[in-house]
Amino acid sequence: MITETQEAPLFSDVSRCFVEAVRRSMRVASEGEDGTPDALSQTELAERANMGRTTLNKYLGSNSEGTNPDLKIICQLAEAVGVPPAILLMRPQDWASIGSGMLTFFQAMSDPKFKELATELQSLDSTTSPRIAEAALRVGKLLKTVEDSHDPRVSQELRDFRRASKVSIATTAAAIPFRLDGVATSHLPALLTICSILGTTTAKANQ
């Protein structure tokens, strides 16, 4: 069971990243007279987000770290600066994992075994959560992000990490909404490679 003490660092980290992401986006969310990206003022952002300056300052002001915006506020600000809501909640390690996942995918595509698996995944006949999780673990085994969590030759700490990585990779992949709004099995090889990297990052952070 995750305790309140364990949750606090994650909340604090995401809260800080949220504020920083909105501020970075604001720097280019408008357009100058010459057509180049320009900064959006807090007044303009408040108007776009349909909220008062006082409310906006509550979440973006100098004393805002740790303030908990609800989902409605996150969506309003994301729409105001023109990004998907999830982008505002991503931490540096999440961005790094996505980048590493894409690099890993491009490198893996030169491996005949991975290419064969990728072709199989693109014609997967079922995208239920268990099937996607199973597919993610197959990708992980090929990429060696999923390893034997019962191997007696390695330390208990490493076995625990491998077990946590396996669970995180499976659950991350299962969250992908396949067959909704354009998400298709043709995306599976790349997305499951990213999930493979994200899962190990999450497990490492939770150790």
C-alpha cells in the first residue's frame, strides 16, 4: 500500500513541473506581428483560460508550488496555451523516457527479430488490456527491459526491481486507448517500446 508520505514527493514533483511547463509554454503561445512565436501575458492567459487573474496567480504565482489544480483547471490552461493536458504534467524523466524509447525503437528496427515481432503486433487481432500488456512484455523481453525476476544468481534488490519493471511496463501499456480516436495497432511497436522504457524508469524511481 502506498502511504501518504510516499505520495508526497511525486505530487510535489509533478506540481512543480506543471507550473514550469505552463510558464515555458506561455513564452511562445502568442504570435508577434511578424508571425514569429511571442510571449503570452498572464492577463491574456487568464482571458484565454476563462479565469480571473487571482485564480491564475494561485496556480502560477511565486507561492504556487504544491497548489493542487483540479482536472478542470489543468484542461483550461492546456487549451489556453494549445497543448494536450498530459504535456503539462510530464516530468523531465518522462520526456527523457519518451526520447529514449523512440531512439530504442529506431535502433531495434534493424534487428530482424524485432522487425518480425513488430509486423506481428501490427496485425494483432485483439487490443484488450491483457493482450496489450502481454505484447508489451514480449517487446520488453526482446529489448531486455523485462528480465527474470526469479533468477537466484542476482540480488533480491535486483529481482524486486525486475518485478516492479515488469508490472509497470504492463500497466503503462494497458492504459493505451487502442482503437479510439485514431490509436491503431500500427502504432503498437513504437508505443510499446516507449512503454518498455517508461516502465523501467517508473520502477527505478519507486525503489
